[in-house]
Amino acid sequence: MVNFIKPLFLGTEKEFANLYANPIKNGQHKDSGKTDIKIMKQRSFVLHKKLSKFVQRKEAELLKTFLPQKFEYVLFIPMTEVQNNLYEHILNAIKNRDEHYRGKGLITDYTCLRKIWTHPKVLEDAWKNAVSQRNKKEVVRQKQKDHNSDDDQPDDIYDSQTGQMSVTNDWWRSLLTKTDLESIMPSNKLRTMFKILQMCEEKREKCLIFSAFVAVLNVVEYFFKKITENDETVRKELNITTPTQWHLGKDYYRLDGKTPKSIRHAMINEFNNQLNERARVFLISAKAGGQGINLIGANRVIILDTSWNPSNDQQNIFRVFRLGQKRN
């Protein structure tokens, strides 16, 4: 970009690398020496000063005067008894692990707990996907027939020796009934989400729903389908008394890592179209659609599971809170 504005202002690509890029990178490692760190700071200071004459850095605060008000609400939603039982089962398994393995698999354990927080059915969906992926790998192994490789060892995240819970085994099955998996009641979070969607529909407002897990989006779609098919149990649980339809590509859209890039732009345009009042929800994988897209057709955002990095959640919100937004 600098070359476009001021050609060769920072020299050729090779000169820039030798003078700035490489020295700065060399001083940013854990094992960087004092000399490398000193040079890194000097070159960073010089580069910043040179660019300050024509590179303007503005934060989002600048947009506040051009945009309607933004309200953020953090809802603390208690788990149901079903979720508590699953949660405690994992915590007890971690507690009873061999001391040698305690502390290992932290990310996997935490990810498993995050799925429980949303709805127990997320565990089932994630397990089915894991089994499918594992079967595909088995087919590849059979084709390769390489008995000298490490492929003969199971690649499951689950390790019976460590007692680690994960999505690759169905440890949860003995703790859940069929009703638990088909009912909305085991999840206060999803019940709250549907209540918000009902209020948005009454006000003719569109909503984005973000999740870090594709399995969560699948479960939301599962209940969309139940409502569309007039499932009496689910409709009664959600207190839905009027005809409600949820058809993909009409009433709602979905964007995740598998959504072809060729149709993303068309979906976004259809959703943002003010005349298209039927399209009222966009399900989005946070990783695939959390940045770089404009969805000002909506003015509500639901983040079903927060990120490790708060800035990721802010990026989700800024899909609607951007220039062109007219509603609070």
C-alpha cells in the first residue's frame, strides 16, 4: 500500500526486508538476544515515524458520530440439570485421571464443556462428524497400505489411558435420554435465543447468530426444522402459537467454511435487501464470517459462545455496527 501511494519510499522489497522486516522479526522471538531486541525497537520506531506523515490510524470510536447507538448485553444463563450432570461427569473424570496425565488435554476438555453449555445435542452432532472424519481417514489408510508408518496408531483425541473426554467418543450417551437430545428444554441458552428471535420478528428486525462450532449451527438448524415441521413438543416448549417457517435460503441463511465463495456475495446481498423481509436470520461460523463482510441488513447479533479473544467477538458485532447501519 505504501508503494502505491509513494513508490519506493521504503526502498525495494529486498531493501525493505533487510532494513526493517528482518531486523524487526529477529527481535520478536522468545530467544532473541538483547542486541536483536534493541535493533528491533530502533527500526520499529524509525518505520513508525516515517509512515506517520501519510498513514492515519483511526479506531472505531471515530464512527460513533455517524452510527446509531449500540447496546451490548451479557446474559448469564444457568445450565439445566441435564447439562450440570454432563458437566460434573467431565470434571470428575478429570479429577480421577492419572496424575501423570492431569493437565494434559486442557483445550479438548474445555472445548467439550463449551459444547455442553449450548445443548447436549451438540455433543452428538460433533461425535457424528468426528466418526465420519475418522472413517474417511481409515479409507485413506487402507489405500496407502503403509504398515511401516504411524498411521496404524489410532488418531482419536480420546485416550482411554488418560481418561480424557472428547467429541470422538460417545461417553455422554449413557447420561442422556432420547428426549434430552430432541427437546429444547435441556438448554436455557437456546430457549433464550429463540425468545430473542421471536421478539426480533415482532419488530421486523433481522439477526445474526454466531458460533465457534459448526455443530452448534447444525443443532440450531435441527430445531429450525422441527419448528417448520410443526413438531408439537418443540413448539409448545418455545410457546410458538403462530405458523413459523424456517427454510434455508429463504427464511434464514448459513455461512461456514464449506459455503462456496461463489454464492456468499449473493447470499449477503439477498439478506441485506430491505425489501426481503422474509430473510430474518443469518447463521454464521465465527471463523468463516467473523470478519470482512457487511451485514447491515441486520441490527441484532447473538454470540452463542464467546471467544478466547474478546476482539473476535467485537469483530462479529461489527458485521452490523458499521457505516450504512440505520437502526439501533
